[in-house]
Amino acid sequence: MTDAVIYVEYPDGKVDEFRGEVVYERDATLIYEERGVSHRISHAHTRAVHVHPTTPEQ
């Protein structure tokens, strides 16, 4: 499980940014958890999904 910034690009060119802990990424599905709530992103409905791991603040 990795804390990350997740950028989701849609076919219309819109890009959304999400932050959370990636808990599952395979089979064209990404599931991340943000503040105890799980969210699912299906790659089938997007143009691209980019996951950028973050490092914990010290």
C-alpha cells in the first residue's frame, strides 16, 4: 500500500487529481483509500491514470 497522488485523465481532456493510499491496482482497476473511504477508478472509463507515490513528511 502506497500513499500517492493520482491523476485521472478523461477522454474529453479533463484531469482530476486525487490523494490517498493505493490499496489495489490491477485488472484495469485502481482502488485507493482517502480518510478511511475507499474509491474505485476503472481504467475503462478514462484515457489514462497516473500514480505518483509520495514520501511521508518527516
